[in-house]
Amino acid sequence: MESKFDKLRSYLAEALDLLYVTGLLSWDQQTNMPPNGAEARGQITGTIERLLHLRASSPELGQMLEDLKSEVNNLDPDSDDARLYKVTLREYERRTKVPPELVTELAETIGLAYSSWEKAKAENDFPTFKPFLEKIVELRRTYAKLFAPYDHIYDPLLAEFEPGMKTADVKEIFNALRPQQVELIREITAKPQVDDAPLTQHFDPKKQWDFGVEVITKFGYDWKSGRLDEVVHPFTIGIGKGDTRITTRILPEYIGSGLFSTMHECGHALYDMGASEKRARTILGQIRSLGLHESQSRLYENLVGRSLPFWQHFYPRLQSLFPSQLGNVSLEAFYKGINKVEPSLIRIEADEATYNLHIMLRLELEISLMEGSLEVVDLPEAWNARMKEYLGVTPTSDSEGVLQDVHWSHGYFGYFSTYALGNLISLQWWEKIYQDIPDLDDQFRRGEFGALLTWLRENIHYHGAKFDAQELVQKITGSKIDPAPYMRYLRNKYTDIYGL
Ligand SMILES: [Zn+2]
């Protein structure tokens, strides 16, 4: 006889199928769709999303969860079934708390806000975007209030992207991190700058592409379960077991873009592949924590891809592909070039030492907007003041200041901090990995990345969405999310590179 849990699992599997359909539609939209298809595609996606929402918030599902309540109390709280119940209940409650009218109003506002933001950014015109952003802030506040009582109005927004995490936790972590990062950057900028000119030459895009493919094949990206396409804003998308697609962006005049975005997305993809292999067609295979996800992408991009042992293996190969550009550039010079630290205005171009400060600034502004202590009209000025304070640079236009990121026009409040959390978590994994695999550097020098992937599969990927970020970090490393390993790493690395 089918158990109550079996019934729940098959019900959720069909909801997941709808989610994969939206993923496939979105992948197609960003890679292949002819431009005139945009309007119809919006409608098609809207319909599928409505069906998904109906299924994920239906009274039938509510009843199933109710029926399982007593059974769950007798389960080991860390068992798969207990966790499936917890994750499903949380999602169900989230969906049923929000009235459909608010969902529609938010979706419509976002549709308009996105085009307004694109135009405002291109024309450096914050005032035209201002009313849309005001509306979004108002709707997000209304949304958050549906989840009262809470410790902080920002909590329900953060929970969308980082389940289980509270505003107070993130603030505490960032407060410990901020002064140390500011001090490190001050020390670095007092030293002579390294030269990254060799990276900005003409590099044949086809050869860049092939090199990226070679690298991620060594990382363990499975080409029978994925593919790589070129887009403007790279992303990774999982469309069920055996299908995790990645994208990249190649710039002919700068080798850093394609190289590191390919490795970054591969990190996301390996996570998705590992989770969906073990947890096919269950929502425990759907990783909800963006911080955990980013801990994988940043690990491959930075901890592997910007490391010396990695380049001791790969640099001769890269030189052989680009002899006239890199033939006379030493490994040491190249390594320093890809690790140059320079406080700058744009988050997505920021180096490892300055990146988190871009995030802290956004988090603080978002919290103030939600609390009502900052008005949208004062946002550009508040942005510029913090850039000056944290990074010592001041935007000369709103396009390279408050308008630079797409997130707010999408209604994403609560998203940014997951990038910084991912950085911190990646180093907590890293220190544990080196304890478990002490000769990892030697393996990289030999071009071997299998032991690393096996470790990540067993300790992280395998669990999928079973644990929240804080729980998984605690389970694997024995401590909560902690900025200390990240600061140790930065200090060691830049002491070598800049002679601190
Ligand atoms: Zn990412």
C-alpha cells in the first residue's frame, strides 16, 4: 500500500516537473529565443507558474501535511522524511500566506520596473526609476508584514533566499568582518600595485571557450548531463536529473571574464548535478540556500581557479594557446594579475578582498529601506556616502552607483547577502578539505581534481536541500558561519602577493 509519505512524494514530484518546465523556458529565453517571442513567452511562463503555485499551495497538499503531522513527530528529526516534511511545510506556509492579488501586483510592477531600470541605467536617470522602486519597496514591506510576528521586518525577505537565517545573524557576521576587511584593503593599497595589463589583450574567443571547456571537464563537469552556451549574464539551470546547463560570457579583449565565469557556473552545476543524482524528483534535491550554492561556485572560481597550484598545472597550456599574448608573461606575473586588488565601483568586477564590502553596503541600505529609516529619494546619496566610507571611491554617476545591479528591479530584497555568506562558507569548507586531503595542492599541480569533487559530493552535494546553510556548516565544520577562515585566507594570500 502507498504510504502517506509516498503520496506526498509523488504529489511534489509533479510540482517539481512544472518547476523544471519554467527552468527550461527560461534557459531557452536567455539562449535561443527569437526576440519577437518575448511577449508570448511571458504569458506561457506565467501560466506554468500559476499552475505550479496552485499545486504548491493547494488545500489537498495542506491536508496531506496535516495528516502526516503525528507521524513526523515520531521520526528522527534529521531523517529524509522529517526533513522533506519540514521543507515542504515551510514552502507551503510561505505560499499560502501571500494573497494572489499581491503576487500579481508584484509581478506586474516588476515587469514595468525592469524595463524602467534598464533605461534608467543606460541613461543615468535615477529619477525615472524612482517611482517604480518606491512601489517595489512598498510591496515588499507589505509582503514581509504578512509573516509577522518576526524579530525583524527584513527576516521574511532574507528567508526567501537563505532559509533559516535571521537578519540579526547576518548583521553579527558582517559587523565582525567589516573592520577587518577595511583594514586589509588599507594595507594593500599602501603597497605598490601589481600589473594586470597582460590580461587585457586580444584573446581569440574560440580558444578561450575551448580552454574553459578543458578546465571544467577536469573539474568533473559531465557533458552527457549538461551543456555550455554563451549569454550576456551567465547563469546555471538544473532541469531535473541528468540535465544541468551552464552559460558563460567571453570577452575578446579580456581573458578574465570567460575564464572565471565558466569556472563559477561549473561550481554551481556540480552542486546541482550531485544533489539531483541522489535526490532525483524530490524537493530535497532543490537547493534553496543561495549562500550554500555560492559557496560552491566561489570555491571553484576563486579557491581553485585563482590559486597558484591550479595555474602551476594549467598555465603552460594557456601559454601554448596564446603564445604571442602570454609567452613572455611569467607564471608569477600572471598569478598576481588575476589576483589584483583594487577598490572599484562595480560589484561584479570586484576582487576577493573588496567584494564583501559591496555586499554589506547593499544589505545596510536594504534594511534601512525596509525599516523605513531611509527613503528611496535619498538612496543615491546614501549609496555614494557608503562607497566612500568603505571603499574610498565615489561614483560619478548613478549608473555606476545605485543603478548598477538588476536585483531591486526584480523585487529581490534579501538576496545580496547570500553572495558574501557564500564567500565565507567556501573558506570554512576549504579549511576542512585541507584537513581531510592534506596533499590537495600537489593534486592540483598534477591536474587532478577528483578527490576534491568526491569530498564535496559526500559532504555537501549529497544533502541537497536537506539542511539549511547554518545547519550544514555546523554539521561539517563544527562551527557556525564564521568570517575568521575567510580573513585568514585573504591575509595569507595577499601577504604573498603584495608583501604586506
Ligand atoms: Zn553564482
